[in-house]
Amino acid sequence: MTVQAEPYEFEFDPKTAALLIIDMQRDFVYRGGFGEALGNDTSLLLKAVPPTERVLKAARRAGMFVAHTREGHRADLSDLPRAKRARGRLKVGIGDPGPMGRILVRGEHGHDIVDELRPMPGEPVVDKPGKGSFYATDLDTILRTRGIQQLIVCGVTTEVCVHTTVREANDRGYDCLVLEDCVGSYFAEFQDAGIKMIKAQGGIFGWVSDSTRLLEVLGKGQTAREASSARG
Ligand code: C5J
């Protein structure tokens, strides 16, 4: 399949491409969570959810492998580096009781994935203590075991966990397509710069497209498969 993208078209086979949805967690995305408590405008993240939901449904229909990540820590915070805990001099930070349970602690309501994008059985959920999805996780093993070579990336936030993951993936030999309307930042200027950086210099970290352009080709693939199975 070929998706129109920048800096040039992105070619992928749904059998060896995965949809990777990064950190679409209630605490980052929903009103009343940790992100908002820090003074951020969560609407900039929430607007990435509906297009991501459409892409998720299409990817499932196309039989693509789907994986989700969540940023967070063990309840005893034994995997929370001192530097990460101290950063920001926050009054209420990681591990403290927050509006949706203990902040960024696994098992808490706010740490889990938003209702619209709830993982289905068979879709791995990778818990990560850092910003990158490959650091201190088994994501690379999971992807390589499935023969995945390309990643279609959605999630939050664009310049933090999405960027770190795309850079890590790039160094590990994966081709990444980032869907511009399916990633979000609390800062409009970082969204803009983050997207530009990925596709600069001939696609230094990967490709950029959007949900509309991807859905067009996933939908066509679906139609072709249905027609060929109807023909027997
Ligand atoms: C942040 C993330 N922004 N998922 N996490 O702290 O991007």
C-alpha cells in the first residue's frame, strides 16, 4: 500500500506494519487529569483522539498488528529515577494522589488508556518508565517476533514521548509514519516544530501524513480483499 506523505510517499505492507499508539492515557488527555493540573490545555491532545480512533478501527479491520504504550511506574516507585521524580519541583508529582488516582502509577485510573482507544485482547500494552517506548521495555522483541518493520505512529505528546519513540525506532531500523492529526502537544509551536523535524532532510526520522490519507488506502485495501475473498 502507498500513502501520500511527506517528504515522499510511504509504502507499507499491513502484514509487516504495526499501528503504535503512544501514551493516550486519561491523565494526559482528559480534562481533570494530571496534564490539566499542570496548567496545560488538554483540548490540544483530546482532538487527536477521534482521528486515532478511526485509524485504530481501520487498522483492526485490515488485520494490522496494534500495540499500545503507557508511561508510568510501579506502585512502590522503585523504577522511578530520583531525577524524574524531582524534576519540575512539582507540588503534586508522580506517585502522589492526583485527580484520577496516584499520578502515573500503574493500575490507577488516570494511568490507563482513554476509553475511546481501549486495547482489544491480543493487542500488547507496553508499560514504560521513560519517554521512549523502547527504553526498558520488551517492545522491540514484540515487534521483531511479529516481523514488524514499519510503524504507523499516533499518540501524545508529539515532542516528548512520540518524538523519543520515533527516534529510538529509527535507530533500530524501523520506518515510521507519523499521522499529524493523531498526535498532540500541549504547545502548538512544539506540535508544528515536532512534525517538521521528523520529515526534514529527506525524512531524517521518518514520514508524516494524516488519518485521512491513511484511511483512504486502508479502506481501498479492505475493498480489494473483500472482492478477492468474494471471488473465492
Ligand atoms: C510526557 C508523554 N509529556 N507521554 N509524556 O511527559 O509525552
